[in-house]
Amino acid sequence: MNAWKLWGQLSAGLLIAAVCVLPATADELIFYPTDDTFVDEWAPNNVWGASSGLRVRNTGNGPWECDSLVKFDVTSIPPGTPIPSATLHLYYFAWQDSNPAGRPLRCRRVTSDWDEETVTWNTRPGWSSVITDAVPVPGSYGWMEWDVTEDVQAFVDGTATDYGWVIRDETYWGGADIPFMRFYSKEYGEFTPYLEVVPEPSTLALLLLGSLAVLSRRR
């Protein structure tokens, strides 16, 4: 058999194998929080970093606001890596006072440093005026997901500093029994918040395609 033909068939087989494997081994990265907590307007000096849960609530007609903070270390991703997808996951497990189903929870990029062992309502960090994503509270308990792709890309590119995100209920509630949403924190031990990042897939398939293109021209 012609050597070029044999090499072409071998390369084609490698290409097919690579294309079949890539979706299942596509460099998906899972990060768990370095810090997660909430800040409570009603208890402005309290530190909640050791709590097993995170809380979100609108301020309503009084000092009732609760905002959840979560932060991850993504410095293991090489600078400049293209990030097609990044998703923040929190497990919603309870509500109180009024059912919040359908209320949008907004995710914003945090713009100043904080840590779960010291942050309070009075020392809470700042956050971006730009909404990263807004997701309605589901009608049943389970994982909620926010698209944070642009923020993670900015962290990897070095155009923004990674201080994590804040989750807020910014839809005004004018009556009593303000909806109160609860999520598990990393201290709970299960259903831990996580950040799912999918960098650009391996270039192996593209390299093999290029090799096949060269071979096809030489046959």
C-alpha cells in the first residue's frame, strides 16, 4: 500500500477518535468556593462566613436586605485562554415568608476584595452596575445557574480582578412577608456552590484536520 495512503488512513482514524473523545474530555473545569457568605442589613455587624447557608432577600420597606457573596480562585487557567462558557451554580433549598418563584435574582461582579471570615453588611464590598445575569427563582428546589462567561473571560484576560459575585433580589417588595431564599454554602458539606468553566477545546482536532488537508493535496 502507498505510504501516503496508509498515513492518510491512519490520520483519518486518529481524527475520528479525537473528535469522538473531545466532547467527553473537553477540559471542563470545576471550581469550588474559596469564600462564600451573606451579608444581612438587619444584623449589619454580624459575620456569617461559618453559616451552612446563603440568604437572599429584598430590602422591602425596611432594613431586610440579604445578599449572598461567592468567590473562586481561577488563577490555574492560563492567562488569555478563550472561555466559551462559564456558569455559576447555587443549590436553592428553601424559602420563607412568601414563595419567591419567578422573582429574578441578579448576579453582579464584585469589584472590591472581601473574605468570609470578616465581611459584614457594614463592610460589604462594592459590585458592578452592570448585571452579569438574571435568573428567575424556580418553582421547585434544585440548582440555579447564572451565566458568568464574560466575567470569567475578563478575569483570565486580566481586564478585571476576580473578587467573585454577589446574588441579589433587586425587585422591590412593598408589603409584608418579603420572600426569603436560601442556598447551601460550602460549609454545609453537600450541594456545594461551584463554578463550571469550559475553556476552548483542545486544538488536536484542528491540527489533525490540517495534516489531512496537507496529505490530500500530496496524494
